[in-house]
Amino acid sequence: MTETVLRTSPEKRRFSVDMRALSPFIALIVLIIAGALINPDFLTASNLLNVVTRSAFIAIIAVGATFVIAGGGLDLSVGSMAALTAGVMILTLNNLGGGDLGTLALGMLAAIALSAACGMANGLIVTFGRIEPFIVTLGTMGIFRSLVIWLAAGGTITMRNFELRELYRPVYFDSIFGIPIPIIAFMVVAAIGALILYRTSFGRHVVALGSNEDVARYSGVPIWRVRTLTYVIQGICVGIAVLVYVPRLGSATPTTGLLWELQAITAVVIGGTALKGGIGRVWGTVVGAVILELVANIMVLSNFVSEFLVGAVQGAIIIIAMLVQRSVHRGR
Amino acid sequence: MDPVLRAENISKSFGPIEVLSGISLELRPGEVHAVIGENGAGKSTLMRILSGHLPPTKGSLHLNGRPITFSGPVDAEAHGIVLVHQEILLAPDLTVAQNLFLGREIRRFGFVDDKAMRERTRAILRELGTGIDPDREVGRLSIADRQLVQIARALLVPHKVVAFDEPTAVLTPIEAESLFEIIRKLRSQGVAVLYISHRLNEVKAVADRVTVLRDGRHIATRDIEGLEPLEMARLMVGRDMSKLYPEKPATASDQVVLTVRDMAVPDYVENASFTLRRGEILGFGGLIGAGRTELFEGIVGLRPSHGTVTLDDRNVHFRDAREAMAAGIVYLSEDRKGKGLLLQQNLRINLSLAALDKFGRGSFIDTGAEEKALDQAIKDFDIRTRSRDLLAGQLSGGNQQKLLLAKMMLLEPRIVIIDEPTRGVDIGTKEQIYRFIASLAAEGKAVVVISSEMQELIGLCHRVVVMRNGRVAGEVAQTDLSEDAIVYLATGVHEERAAEIAAGHA
């Protein structure tokens, strides 16, 4: 492959590298234009804010997934992990019983601690067990999911304290300066993620690890620590997403977070992160998550396709995104 | 004698870049025709055009006097032109016989006829002078045997022209010698052999005529009679190459910086002991697979190992490369593409990767400082690159090696271990790398050079430790440095035979 790369002129190559970074943004613009043509209600501030707000959970989780995937890993357990974290957080709040800010803070702390621990477990098993991350997280996906079903005894875990619900509600439904809080949360998470991935040694090490593990090891990169930390970051992102998710419904069920892993990975791939590692694009991921929600929104606003087929369309999108990635790659 | 295959004014362009221009070449039956040139001179492209893998942009091919165009390698094979690839292209889980007949199985009543294939495989291998078991899985063969299987596979079809692309790159001197026997046998059968290599001593030993390419142009075609390797090198590079090696720096001291006692790396090395002194260049010689790479990977913590490593009178044990680097020891892998550089990342990211801590500003990376370091490295190491934005994988082998050197030198090491410093590096760059290694020693650093090229060890090193079968076989002092001495220790073969091998090959 190096041969062919060598022979193409540098201008051409630079153009196609840019294509990879730009394509999610182009897709976003195309979708917005398409949406505006299909339904005049689409291009209203309230609809667009609503779409972005709804994409917040996936976007936050997908920022974590960007780290894992850029580092050459994969985490399928994020949906189940979110459900388990939400369930445990609500149970903790119910058991504490209070309706004050302190109780809420403790519950939030418990959620973050649990999700970070879940991520750490994934990371440690992958690094020290030397097992394919696909298998490890497939296993923990089943474990987390069935734990939440067991905790809920097959039913629903609901926040019981009414005061607490009222106290917590604004985190999903309120706005600051007209911007819904979930959007602010996800922009902050993305900004911190981008800062870590692009500007710190750790971020550089993640990319090196994903590019070529041996080179990283021979260059003195602490690969065990870096790899485990990517999964911990993924866990923390799941925790933050849960913090924004719980006030929306105030409950967790066995179907909470179902197929979120598909959406998170799709968002990452649409965003231009290489599934085999070595290239990570946090802002692309954010756009990818918004694109997924936009597609669902356009489907609801139009009458072309039943909205029950949203999952099918999102599944098709990840396949198309991979095809586009490869053709862009080949074009170099 | 009339040529069997003739190339006339062959040119080849990839996009706007012309990699071959106006090459003419004649292959006569019963001759070994070597094509030599630096990396990037166009040898492999020419070979791929002759064997039908690539169509020429301009010019024509003539087979037995008639013009011909090949639609692809299969078509060329049908006309009796076969290519033995440089890399091993075999299915490791299939047996020797299955590999030989892969895609052209002998069938009987619609089923594969294993018995017939086994018989023919055995016959062909015997003809090549080897007793490889046709039922053995290829993955369990040595590299040399795999190459034999590959040659056998190529010779299975009726052939008039056989092309070898750098066939000895992975072979030991003895294995190479038996390959030359095969080539001579082919020649005596009237086959035209095209032989591509950059090992000039080999070319001298095996070729009848030599064609030299430089920068995609035909420089000369000469009979081997009276053409010495030094002259070949001059033709390849275009300038006098008699001073390839720099003066050995007079800084070798008695001050021991590193002592290794009874080092063992499971499955590879046993009981290895040696000392390394300040300001010296210590060579490590031996055949491929003698355990040299593994020994040093063990010392710097890249492999599990046990033994006593004493650094400045202090016993140390490194658990990973990071610890070794912190103690001032760097190891540059022989596998530049697989273990040295991130081929898909740019020069800046590669340069700073090992010494990233030096580019910190708080917890963030100071990109400006990285850029400055890259400027400095490009200047200091003469890294030739069209643009600073290139990926490491787009550099030539020599420039990759320079980048790897620059990367590791950012760690300001006291002990530098370089594994195969000039593998895949063109001769002009070799000279620069040798000078750089000598300057490291002159600065008072201790340098270890692991190399399979005996000339390199002799030309560069103060002393050479030779390994054989995972053990240290002995040490050759500067005054005794000779190919015979090294080959003897490396092979354990008595000296007359060693001299024979050395004269015939290396």
C-alpha cells in the first residue's frame, strides 16, 4: 500500500485526508437541507434543540467510545452499563430516602463510581486477560443487563421520592441562556474529551496504541495503563449520560439503553474515527450522534418510512459509513 | 545466443511520476542476469513488468524475438516466465504439497488426488536438493525451507525465465549458498535467471552479467568478469564508495557501563554474558535466529528474561521499555515498520512519541516545541521528505531509519542498541548512518550494533560478540576481526569450510 500512496501527489492526499474529517459535517449539512425541504417545521429552533437534546445521551457515551475505539478497542457493554447504572442510582436514591440536594449528590456519585468501576472491569479483563475486547464486553453486556433485570425483578425501578424528582427534573428539562442543560453537558464532555485526546500525552498514547501496539510498547508507552484508562473513561461517560438520562423518565427498566452500543459505535464511525484504531475524532463523533437523531427526526416528520424502522435505518447508516470510510481510504 | 526475453525502451509512470525510463534489457538462455540498484532505483518495478504483474507505460517486450504483451502474471506464467516473490506468499496452515498445488490441484474423478500431488512434490523438492516432508504444514517450516517451497511452487510450471526478487534477504549464508546451487542448476538447464539484489558480493558470486539501475535509468550492463563489488557500488550510487565506513572513534575505554551475566530469555537465549564499555561500538554477529534480538529485548524489558544486568555497578531489572529508557538505554528494533514507527501517523507524532514527557507544558503537549524538534531532527539527521505532513510510512527505508534514530536520540540515552541499522537502507544512507553511529561512540556513549552483515560489523565495530543457537559462542577482538573468524563462531563449522562459504557468498 505504501507504494501507491507514495506515487500519488501530496495535494491529492491532503485533500482526501480532509475529506475524512469533513465528511460528517457535510453529511450533517445535507441532512439539514433535506429536512428543511421535507417539512417546514423541521428548521425551527425548538425542533432542532429538541433533536440535539435527545442526542445528548448517545453523544456523551460516544465521546467515551471514541477513546476506546481510537485505542484499538471496542465496548459493546455501554447500553447495559447505562441501564445498570441508572437502576443502581435510583435504588440508591430510594434507599437514602431524602429529598435534598445532598441525597441527590450522593446518588450521582454512586452512579459515576459504579460506571467507572464497570469500565475498569472491562479494561482490566481486556488488558490482563488478553481477551478480545469484543468478547469481553459481549460478556459484560450480558452480565450488566441481567443484573439490572434482577434488581428490577423484571419490572421497573422508579424514583419514589417526589421532592427529589422535582429537584432533579431540571437537569434534563431546563435551559441556561436558552440552551437545554443536556446540550451543555454534552458540549462540555466533548470539549474535555477533545482536550484530553488531542492535547495530552495520554491522548497521544491512546492514538499510538491504536495505530500499532508493538510500536507503542517499544516506544515505552505504558500500554496496560493507557488501555485500561480508555475503558474507565468510557465508563465515566456512561455515568454522565445516566445523570442526564434519569431525570427524563425517573425510572430504569430492563429495556433501558437497549441498542445504545449500536448507536454509540455508529456515531463514532460516522464521525471518522477508524474502527481499527489510530485515528480519533471527538467532534466528528458529536456530529455523528446528532446525525443519528436527525435521521430519526426526519423520519418522524416525513411520511416516507415508518418511524418504527428507525433502528433499521440507523443500522444501515453504520454500514454505509464504513463503506464511505473505506472508499475515502482507497482514494488516497 | 538469441535472447529469450528482451525488453525494449521500457518506461513506467505512476501518475505524473516516472519510475522507469527507457530501460532495455536482454535475458539469454543459460545466464544469470543480475539487476542491481539502490532502493527506489526501479528494480522491483522492472521485475514486475517483465513478469506480467504490471503493464509498461511505454516500450515493448519480446519473447523469442516476437513482441508480446502479458495480460497478467498468469499469462506470463503460461509463457514460461515465473517470479519468486521476495515475501513468503504461502498458506501457513496447509501442507507443503497443498501449497505447491494451491489453485492448480491435480484431480481424479473430480476429487483432489493427494497421492499424486505428494509424489510430485517429493520429486521436485528432491530435485532442489532438499528433503522437506510434503505433508508438513508450511507454518512449521523454517524461513529458508519456506522459501524453498516457494521456489518449488514457481518451478512447478514449465519455465524459461525465472526471476528472483531479493531472495537472500531472509537467508543465512549457508542457506543462501544452497540457493545459489539451485540457481546454477537452473542455468545449466538453459533457463534464463533474473536475479535482483542489493547484496553485491552475492551478485559477484552468482551472476554472469549485471545491469545497474539508478533513479529509474539504465546505467550500465556489464559482464561479471572484472567487475568488482566496489565498482558496482560506484555505478549504483554514482560516486566513489570506497570510504563507506568512518574511522573507528578512538574513544573505546576500559570503563564498563553495562555488564550482563547469565542472561536467559526462555526459548531463545541461555547463559549469555558480555560487557559493554563507554565509547565503544560493540557488534553482535551470528545467523538469523541465533537469539541476538531476543537477548537485547530481554535486557531492556521487552521480553520476560532473567539474569544479572549491572548498570554502573548497580543491579537493574527492567520490566518494560519505559524503565530501560529512564535508565538511559534505548533499543531500536530491526522491525522498523512493525515495531519502530507508526506508519499511519505523521513525522511529528512519531518523533516525539518515546520522549513525550519532554514536550509537556503542564499536562498538555507543547505542539510548538514538537515542531521545533522536528525541524531540528530533519536538519541533524538529514531526513529527506517532500513535506513535513507526510506519514512515516511514506518515507523511504533509509529516511525511516533516520527518523527512528532521531526519535530515540530525543531520550538522550547513554547506551544505544541498534538492531540491523541498515536493513532495507540504500547505500548512500548507509554511509550516513555509519557516520552517525561512530559519532555516538565518539561522544562517549556505548553503542551495540546487531547485524547480519559481516562487512558492517567488521567495518564499524571495536569488538564483535558472536552468538550461535541462543548462546554466546565467542568474541572477536578488533585486531582479529575477519569474516572467517565471525563465520566460524556463528556456524561452528571448521575454518576451511567457513572460508569457502565466506568466499562464495558473503
